[in-house]
Amino acid sequence: MKRSLSSGPGSPGLWLVGLSLLTPALFADDGKINVQLAPSPVGVGELTELIIEASGEDLLSVPLEPSFELDNLEVAGGPSRRQNMSWNNGQVTRTSGLSWYLRALAEGEGRVTNITVRAGDRELSFPDEVVRITAEPQQRNRAGRGDSFGGLLDDFFRPRRPPPGPAVRPDIRLEAEISNRTPYAGEQILYTLYLLVESRPDGRAQFESIYPRQIPSFEGFWSQEIELPSDVPPDSVTRGEKTYWRQPTLRRALFPYNPGAQTIEPAELDLRTVFVQMTRFGPASRSRADVPVKSGTVHLDVKALPPAPQDFSGAVGQFRLQAALAPEVIESDEAATLSLSLQGSGQIQGIADPLVSPPVGLRVFPPQSRSSSRVRRNRVTNERSWEYTLVPEVAGDFEVPTVSFVYFDPAKGSYETLASPTSPLLVKPDSTAALLPATAASSESPPSAAESQAVASDVTEAGSEVLGAAGLRPPTERNITLLVVVATLGLVGVLAVWFQRRGQPGAKRQLLQRLKRACTDSSPRAAAAAAEDAWRDFLRDRFEVPVSQPCSQWPRSLSDAGVQPTLAEDLVQLMDDLHYLRYAPQLATCDTVQEEFWQRSRQLIRRLPT
């Protein structure tokens, strides 16, 4: 029997928010992904764990969707998010992933097949994972340690004591605890699963193995695992008249999706337990037993948020916003970067990018964003950062306006607004503009004196032929003045036709040559700058568009020069893409963008009026 599981939005209980996994085929230099199924073998009814985990510092902001099919296995718990950070020789290694507990169904082999991880528009496949399933339990067999000489030595050195009675069995419990049973939708709460053992002077319990039989799926919640320290000491609690030692075994940070009544199903553990009877001489007797424990169901009443303002971001928690603009002084051919950082206890991976409204004369390009999270004191802190590229269109003093972020604070029960301070930006005129060489002369020069004389002679001969065909006499001295006037007018007409048919294509050819040279530059920034200068020079010479005029004003100037509005808009869009490549080259692939720009430029040049 096969079962299909995926982490897409259509799978109840398995919806993931911004899971960051990467594969060697996509990001071999930055990290890798591991798929593991362990332990093996397991007995029928026992659990094995499937782990899909990625490593690499740069992988946290890439969302992926894993999916797989199960054969002779079923999901007993999960998915649970895993995150870890380690230090080795001064290097920080971070991992992020998911895990599922899978129950073995029948003797033979259990398989996880068709394992795929989707990254954007690419899908990566992984080999099947196999676990051997036996009829006898395997978790118990792993617990004990054999000692062929233990009995002999114990009999030889054991002091004579009174015959022991039956071993005392302390009470063992499993409790699920939630930090807040009435949270708001989207508010972070903490779920902890505790193992409690009764404290008795005449007996104690030791655990050889803890086997999770059923783990809550946390359906209706976004869940993130909080790793437990290995050296956390137990604390003492009282239940009725009994005192217990309490040890956490599982922690999750939960974010409820929707308001209303929500439940978290019980957890079940199988404990391979050694009960020890204590006397004044020390341990007197031991007995082993399998102890199943089960927690209770956790009920929550999730509160709905009050009516939200129009600019509500959707984030719930406590947050802080930081902003920085660098550099604060640039030249008109340079760019500045506005950096925003948002940190807080709520989920912010899916929120929209903050709106940056620049003043007139300053353009803002779409931001680059990164997301990360860390755990501190049993609480998840999420961080998201944005970098906006600001490109000036004219020189002058600008003020980058404040950026606001509206969120809901569950502690106050109200909507709050964070706002960044305004940032001054000084744009100086381009200091290299005066050093640029003058525009090259047209590759087509006017006709020479000899060419003009030949044209005039041709016109005169053509006039004589016309007169003869009409039965008129050739010109005499008396009407020589009239012929000179006719010849002059003919020469002017020939020159006009020559300039119209050869002068304009020459300017276009010169533009194409400059654009082609620009597209061969290996630097995206330099190629974009050279191409933009070529277009500006052409528009100045052909349509009298000032070189310093912002692109946004081109449609009006070109329309006054007789250019169709649609053609002017296409040209402005081409310049917008050039700015994108010029000031944010890291966001594009140079070769493909330059080739596309070359083809678009050729089409626009053909459409320009001659």
C-alpha cells in the first residue's frame, strides 16, 4: 500500500511556510540537502524517522516543497521543523529541514519513494530510502547490554542481604503543556511535552529507551521545532500529594492559523523502563517493563484579531524596525541603497515588501530580501531584511520618506505602527560629464563639390532634353538667367532627397554600431552605461531631446517631434530595463539581458521615422 505526501498548500496538516532547502545540483557551492531514514531495522508497529535537511548559510531564504510516497509505512507524526547551529573552528554551520515519524506496518521492507524537492520552477529527485521491518521489536533489543561475567562477579562480591521483595514501581506520567490557551490568531505560543517520574525514597525508575509511538501533527498550526539542550536538569513539581521529577522531551513553537476552537491531539510514548528497589544497602532488585504513557488532549480557544487598518501587514507579535541609507552623497550616475531590517516574534516570511515612495526625480527598484530565524530562551525570533536600489534621475537634494510597518501586538491587544526616520540624499551632477568626448560626426558626409557639379550637369542635360522633346530651342544668352534659376532649384531638390535617404540611415547605423560595441562589454554596468549614452546622443541629434532630460519626460518630447506615443513608451521601457541592469547588475544574468536588449533596440530603430 502506497501513500503520497507533499508539503504543498493542498495537503492538510503538511502546509509549510517558507521552508528553505537547497540541493547540490542547484547550489553546490553554498550548501547541500540530505535525506535520511533511521533507525533500521525496526519492528512492526515501531517508528523510524525521515529527515530532509539542508545545510548552508545562504539557503535560509529559498522556499522549497518536498514530497514523497510511502510503501509499508504510515505517518505517525510530523512534519516538524528542524533548525540547528554549530560552531567548528570558528565557522558557523546552520541547518534547516523537516522530519516525520513513520510507523512500520508489516514485516519486510518499508520504502520512501518518489522523493522530490521543488525549488522555484525546478524539481530535484532523490533515491528511495529503505528500512528493514522485522516481526520482533527492535527498540527493546537495542536497550540492553550483555555481560557474560556479570552474574559470577555479582555472586562472588555481593554482600549478604535480606531477600528482596518485589521492586517498587514509581508513577510515570506524560503531560502536554501550552504557554497560552487563548492566543490570538498568528500569535506565537510554546508547546512542551514533559515526562514525569514520581520521586520515592524506596524505588526509582530508569529509562533504557524512549520510543515515540504517536506525535501530534499540529494541524491548524505553523510549527517550528525548538531543540532541547542535552544537559537541561529536571525540575521538581507536585501533582496532588505526590512529588515528581519533570523532564522536557519535546518543544514546539506554534502559530495558530485561524480563530476558533483548536485541539492538539495526545502524544504517546513507549518507555523501556528498569524499576529499581532501593534499600539502605543500595539497589536490591531490578525489573524491566514496557510502560506506555499518553498525554492529554490540549484545547485552545484562538481569538480573532480586531478589525484591521488598511495598511496592516498581517504580522502578529512584537517587532522592531531598522533602516539605513548608504551612501548619503552620490553623483547623478550612481545609486544608493536603502536597507530595512524587521525583527520580531511573529511570522513575517509571507508579508509583502514594505512600500517605499520616492520623491520626484528618484527611482526605486524592487528589493532583494532575506529571511532567517533563531531560537533564544524557548522563543523563536524571525528576521527579514530588504535592500532597495535608489537611482536618481536628476541632481539635487532629496529626502527619502519614512517607511511604515503596521502589526498587531497581542500583549497590548491593539495595532501598532513602526516608522523609519527620513533619510537625506544629496545627488551631485556627474563629474565625468565634462570629460566625455563630443558625439562622433555622422558616418555619411555631405556630397563633395565634384559630386554637386556632376549633379548640376545632369540636371542641365535633363532640362535640355525636355526642351528638345517639347519642340523648343536650346537656351540662348537671353534666357540664361532663367536656366540658372531652374538648375539651382533642381540641385536643391537633389540635395534634399540625398539627405533624406542617406543621412538618416547613417545615423541609425552609427547608433547600431555603438549599441553592438556596448553589448560586447563583459561588465553589465559598463555595457548598460554605454548603451544608454548611445541612445541619448541619438535622440539629441535626431529629435532634439536634451541629454540630461529624465526618461519619464521623453514621451512628451518625442511626441512633439512626431514619434508615435506607443513607440515612445516602448523606448522609455527599454531605458527602464537599462537602469535595472546598470544599477543592480547582481539581479540579472549579463549575457541574456544584453542579447535581449540588442534585439529590442534593433526593432525600435526600425520603427523610428526617417
